[in-house]
Amino acid sequence: MNPILLFGISVVNIALIFYTSAFIIALRKKLVSKLFFSVLITGVFFDMSATTMMIIGSSKGPLTLHGIIGYSSLGLMITEAVNYFLFIRKNGFGNTFSKKSLMVFAFIFIYWVLAYITGATLIMLRN
């Protein structure tokens, strides 16, 4: 397997750790905190890096079923991070998550995890 692709797979695992941490922080603290936002942004950074490496290292090209699912889940996470950035810029840190906001973040997180599982399953079936 291509070393760039293998490194991308390792980096997406780091993104999973950060996204999961952000989700747990959001559920437990129920506050839009500096910690939550920092962890979420770090996850987005690792996810974008991993996606780039996997595109470069893939022999199948960028437009695969898993690729499209992955791009959409990354796009949703980026959109969510931008929404929180705008919210924080307007209201500051320390505000409570609304039920709707927490549900949207939970949906996006679960969708991202399903994209992750899809990719892991496809890799296992391929080898």
C-alpha cells in the first residue's frame, strides 16, 4: 500500500480521537468552551490533512463512493466549525449549547463516524 495513503489513514485516526473528544466535551460540559472549540478545530485540521493524503495516495482517484461520503462528512465538520466560530465571535465563550445545536453536532459526528467505518470496512475488504 502507498506510504502516503498509510500515513493518511493514521492521521484520520487522530482526527477521530479529536472529534470524539470534542463530542464528549460538548455532551458533558454543555458549554461552547475554548477547550471544545480548540479540540474541534484540531480535529478538522487532521481530517483535512488526512483527506489530502488519502487523495494523493489513492490509486482509485478522488471520486469514489467512500471519497464522496468522506468529503461530505468533512464538509459538514468544516461547516459546523465555521458556525461555532461565528457564534463565538458574536457571543463569546461559555454559552450553553442549545438542544438544536447539540443535536446537529451529534448528527454530524455520527455521520462522520459512519464515513470512517465505511472507509475502514472498504480497506479491510480490499486487502
